[in-house]
Amino acid sequence: MFLACDANLNESIVSRSNLATAALGGEGLFNLTLSGNGFCVLESPVPREELFEFVLDNDVIKIDGNMAIAWSSSLEFTTEKSTSSLVGSVLSGEGFVNVYRGTGRVLMAPTLPGTTMSDKHAPEQTTANTSAGAVGNFLGGLLK
């Protein structure tokens, strides 16, 4: 989730060109795009040093679920069946994967929020005890 950026970055909202990709990909209908040179602060389910960075050069990466934290706007983002047939995708339990094509970078978390042992034993986070608060949760839902 986007938290802040310096004034050198330009922010814009980009909508998915394909409704099926938005619905099936888990990334939402709209995404925040940052451009320019500068710093931004993003929320991640893991520390920065645990994130994987994939550098694509006219290549393809498929990621199951919405584990991509950020990706280059130069990449084409689509959602595809995880197997060659719809029946196979349903039977495998995987369903659909997010696909990033082209030249650019993808920053991916190795785990989803709430799936690590430390997350299960941590106090439950509520709007009242997080730094995001109601406005942050609302904006996070819109920008995801």
C-alpha cells in the first residue's frame, strides 16, 4: 500500500483495460502509478530485504495471487488461467495467475499478510491501532 512520496514524483490513477483482469487478478480495478525520480514509502507484509525483485528483459513472470508489491508501468499486466484448460485450473485449486510481460521490474513479497507464524500470534490490528486509520484504509481499498 502506498503511504507517501516526495514532491518530485507524479501520482496518477490507472484503470485496468480489461475488467476480467481486474476482477480475477486481485489487484483491483484501479492502481496508483508513480513516475519521476524520488522516494516513496510503501507498506509491505515483509521487510524490504525479504522482497524479491525480478528484472524482466522482454520476458514473462507469472505470480499466483496479489503478492506483487509494485511493478513497472512498462509491463503489460494480465490475468490468465494457471493451466491450459479452465477445468484444469479449477481442479488444481490454483485458478488464475497474474502475468507481467515485457521489460521492467516486479517487486514481490514471498508471503501474503497474515500467513506467517509471527502474524498469527501478533495482536489483531484494527483501524484504531494502526497508523493507516480510517482514511488510510479507505484510500488503500481504492488504490489496491
